[in-house]
Amino acid sequence: MFTSVLDQTMLGLSVSAWITLLTIVGIFIVMARSRIPVEVTFLGALTILLVTGVVTEEEGMAGFGSEPVVIHGAYAIIIAGLLHTGVLYWLSKNVLGTPKTYRKAMLRLMLPTTVMAAMMNSVNVVLLLIDAVKIWSIKLNIAPSRLLMPLSYAASLGGMCTLLGNSSNLVIAGLYLKETGKPLDVFEPLVPGLILTVIGVAMVVLLQRFIPSRETAEQSFETTSDYTVELLVPTDNPAVGETVANAGLYNVKGGSLVEIVRFDREIIMPVPEDEWILGGDRLIYAGQINEILELKRTHGLAAADHHVWSINDIDTKRRMRTAYVIFGSDLIGLSMTQCDFEQKNNVALVAVARQGHRVEGQPREVILEAGDTLLLECPPKSDDQLEQCNHRSLSFFDSHFVPQIGAKTVTSAVILVMMFIISSFHIMPLMAATMLAAGLMLLAGCCRMSEVTKYIEWDLLLTLGSIVVISVAISKTGIAESIATGVLQLCGSDPYIVLVVMCVLASFVSEFVSDVGASAIFFPIMYQQAELLGCNPMPFVMSLMLCVTFSFSSPIGSSTHMFIYGPGTFRFTDFARLGICLHIVLLAVTLVLINIIYPLY
């Protein structure tokens, strides 16, 4: 009965097709107007399709066992091996050097980045190099934003050259395999991708005046004595024996209590409201110093004899870390007083910076925004605990992990090269070659399975699996055929005009939705158009693979842009001037190249 209802038509589309369309529209609305994580949004959409019977349980499960998901999972093991054996560390350390001019610095950074992104995925390369580039920029006396933006663009451009370079490439390759039964070569997009990369790098270098120079948040965090104050509790103070809350010393005008240092050097951080006050306690406050110092008069406190709480004089029991509020963070729109982030992660917020400038006022009452920089006090061994909030709330970039270069460095590098050779010469399909390489990394001891889990992007795997199923629903319900037919009626039967229209639409949508989502939505439509026109589907497939990567104009369409947004203290519009130029030129070149390399008939 329910199946027959789904088969009924309204305005030429079945009920199941309308459910799918409304679900897709819902995805766009939720991603644009809420802070719900991407993977939760797509899993919710998949749930709707399953509950309503649009897709079967088998089709739903098949998405999570599809080629893009399996390859990404296996590739996480490979990346872990390359990191722990020092291959990526060696590359990043030896590619930079000391160039004499800004233009030479850009080339020294961008050219190796494009190669690394093609082999190791653009997002991984950006995450690896952010810290190195920031330190390098200080050494060269260049604003980090002037190098981080070229880093992100170079990674996106280089990622177009192989199937492993971008997640969207894998999604399209997997959908193509499902439609035709023929796997794409790992270097299938190399020729057009290489040409576009050369043009893109040249444009970034020539149009360098469009790259903004932004102050870094770290310039606001050079010394904590500028915005923290230590007050001593005399032994005869009336507050001794009371809790900090009852004594009125917890949240005070202009600041908050972030730490108590006891006379025996015991450190209490973060400070609970019911913590007792003892004589000789040092109360450390963060916020507006002038207002906090009023506590000396109103509460009978004394100034500490010297300020021991600075970046260069930190006790071994405490550690300062810098973190950035990521897009989609569950902290956006909240202050620390409105959530339990500090208590849950055993940290204390000391200061907040926005676009390179410290935010005045009580740090814990600042309403956080995407890109804000937070200075946090953490226990010295907090990496594992804080790793859990990465990719959800904050991104920590001050990791000091330095791998040991040795025999396993060569082993992991050889495994990576062999994976590409085996796949390129069709000795094995890409999925099999990737799984084999991952297995060899574990067997050779290049990484341990317990270490691998932190490199697996579970949110991306869930998103990829859901997206593949949604793409299947678009084809299954007839939406792809209906939209393809409608576009053909508007544009005529000239396949090149149809290709141009669809590429413009796909590239535009990818500026506001992830490239992965855009590729899954547009693939079944463009493939259906190729079939209706009776022409070679490869121009449509390859042009889509390239066009959805042109997310150069906004920070939300590209994962690499989102990762550099906070460290570079960028503004939302900073990507527009250079990004729009890149987008238009590369789109035009793509439409010409694809027609030459992949004939329509």
C-alpha cells in the first residue's frame, strides 16, 4: 500500500521523488541556517529516505560500503603511517627554505603543496603545513594570511590532479563505477588538472595584491600579564574558609577566576564555584585588569609580589594552547558561561581574539564566532582529551609532535609510491590498491591501529556514505531524468551548451555547499543528460569533477579554506576578490579543455 502511494505522481514526479527533492532542499536550508554538523544533517536526510521507503535498507547500507567510503577509511591508515614515520614532516621541513622575496616565497610554498595535495589529499596537506607556514611567515616577516591563502588555493588546485586529491573526486569516481561498471584511473584528471593548476598558481602569484594582510591573534597573546592579574589572599581575610562563589570572587566585574595557586604550589584549574579559599592563595583572574584590580579595595586582597603567570614562565603543571573556533562549531553563538566546555575538557579560557585583535571584556562572557582564536590553559598531558573536541568545536594547531626519521620513513614512502603504480597500471583497482597499502603500513609497523583512529575522519565517512545513497535516490526516483529533460528543453539539444550551463550551476552551488555534496547532487543529472543526448559521458563526468573544486570565493565551500580561516584571522569576504577571478578563469579554461581532451561524440 505504502509503495503504491510513493509511485503516485504529482506534477510529473512521484511522491518518492518529491520526498527526495524536499529532503535535498532541507539539507541546503539546515546547512545554511543552523549549526547542526554536516554529518548529522546528511544522516538525518538518509533517515528520512529510509523511513519513507524511498531507498531500501540494502541501498542504505551499500552507501557505507561504497568505494569512496572504503578508500577514505583505508587512506586514513596510510596518512597515519606517513605522519608517524616522518615522511610528511620531512617534506614540510625541506620544501620551504629562506626565499628573498614574497613572490619567491609563494612559489616555494605553492608548487610543492600542489604535488603533495595530489598524492595525499588537499585537506591533509593543509592541516600538516598550517603550523609550519605560520612559523615560516614570522621568520620571513610576512603576515601569515599572505601565505595561508596561497597554501589553501594550491592544495585545492593540486587536489584536482588525482582521484585521491579531493573527496569529491572519489565520490564521482564511485558513482561512475556504479553506473558503468568501469573504474576510473587514479590519474584520470591529471592532464586537465595539471593545466588548471599551472594557470591557477600563476594567477595567485600575479594577483598577489588581492591577498589580504591580517594581524595574527598570537600578537595579542605575546604575554598573559597584559590581561591576567594575580591577587593574594591574606591569611586574615574574611573570605578565608568560604567558597569563591559565596565570597563574591568567582565571576567578578570585568573578568573571571581562571586558576588558584595554593601556597604549596597545588594548582586548581578550572576553578569550581564551591572551591574553598585558603590564606595565601593566589587568585588568577583574566579580563579587564583595571576593573579586576578593584577587588583589592572591595575584598581586602593584596597584589602578588611578582607576576609568575606569563607565556615564557609557565609552571610544568600548566600549558597554554591556542585553538580556533571552526565553522559549524557547537560553540558558535555561545559564551563559556553558557556551556560546560571548560569543565568537560578541563581547560580554562584566558583570552579571546577576533581578526587579530583581542576582544575586550570578560573572556568567558564573549559570544564566540567562527574564526575566533582562544587562548586556553590546559593540563600538560591534555592532547588525547582535547583531540576529542577537534572537528566538533575547536581546532588545535600547536602540536609539537616531531617524528623520528629512519628506515620506516623510506618504507612508508615506498608503500605510497607502489600504491599509485599498482593503480595506475591497472594491476589492481584503486580500492584494492589502497586497502593493500593500508595493510602493509600496519604490517611494517609504520603505524599502530590504536593511533590510526585519531586520523580517521568519521564525520566525513558518515557524510560520504549518506551522500552516495542520496545520489542513488536522485537517480532512482526519476529526479535526474526529469531535471535533465527540463534543462535540455531550455537549452536545446546542443551538448556543449548543456555542459556549460550545468558546469556553471555546479561550480556556483559548490561555493556555498561542500564540493562533495554538489558532486553527489549533480552527477546523476549530468550523467542522465549525456545518455539522453547520446554522447560520451566522460566530458560531463570530468567537467563536474573539476568544476565542483572551484570553491575559491567563500570560506564555507572548501574544507581547506575553513581550516586556514581562524589561523589567518581572515574575514568572510577576504576570499572573494581573488577567488572570483580564479573561479571565472578556471571555469572558462575547463570548458575548453574538456571539449578538447574528451570529445563529446
